[in-house]
Amino acid sequence: MDQHGMLFNKIAPYYQWFFNYQVWHYGKIVDQNIHLIDHKNIDTILDIGCGTGAFGYVFKKQGYEVMGIDVAPEMVKRGKNNDLYCETGDISKGLKCKDNSYDMVISAMVAHGLTEDKRVNLYKEARRIADKIVLIQDYKFERNIFVDLIEKVEGGGYFNYIKTGESQINSIFENVVTRNVSRHLNWYISK
């Protein structure tokens, strides 16, 4: 496991503290914005970078069959405890999923924390695995002082994400539709 995975393995217990809040927050976003995607023919969903499972859990509560994948075994353990089927997987090594094996691939708040190479891997794996839709929920591609401070402490790839994220996502997916879904977040939707 790389340094990123080890960090999230260590902080998994703390992420669990926010699970109920995340389910509430993500649930509100999904309820208000689900109309933005053609979700009527969606049955199966893969949540890449599922963490403790909050984003996937919101979709599961709506009746979808959801599986989560995360690089950190401690996150996967907590995702399972939160009633989400989860497995350990590393996008930089490629996921074990077959091409077009899930109707929709989702990922929430993952892309901004990755290095450029891993972000490209995330996008490529999501495109390969999704049969119909890829939904990435993450920060907008613009600086925000509040988010800047939080991400400076985390030390992830956020500042690189702001610089190169938009061109990267557009280079991997055709026809990316960007929708503002909350104050700091967008949905990046591709088919």
C-alpha cells in the first residue's frame, strides 16, 4: 500500500465519526440532483474510493445494488460495518472489475486528493468499468480560501487538482457535463 493508502488506513476511525453527517449531506445532494443523470436504467453501482461508504450508502438506500472499493483496508472494514459491500482495491494497479461491469461508477471526494497519475488512473478505470454513466463528485476547479486551508492540512493533491483536474477529466471522458450541486462541489457526469 502506498503512502496515500496508509494515511487513510490510519484516519479511518476518525472518518467513521462523520459517517452519519456524510450520509445526510450526500443524501441531500443526491435527492436534489439525481434528475441530472439518466438513472432510470441503473441497477448496479461501483463506488471507487468508497471510504467508510457514505456516498455508496446513499445510493443503496435508494434501491441500487452498490459495491465499494477502497485502497485502505480499514476504510473497507468500516464500509462493511456500515452495511455496504466493499472490497480492497488500488486504482493504480487496476481494479479487478471487467469492462462495462457496472451500470454506473461513482466516486466522491477522491479525485482532488490524488496525484496527477493516480487521478488519471481513477478516470480511466471509471470509464472502463462503467457501462452507462460515470459520476464524479468533487470540488470545483477553482480556489476557495476555506477549502484551501483544509486541503493544506491534508497535504493531498488538491492544488494540482485545481490546476490540471479539468483538463484531465476532459481528456479521458467525452462530453463531460459539469453541474454545481453545492457551495463547493460539482458533479462531473459522463456517459
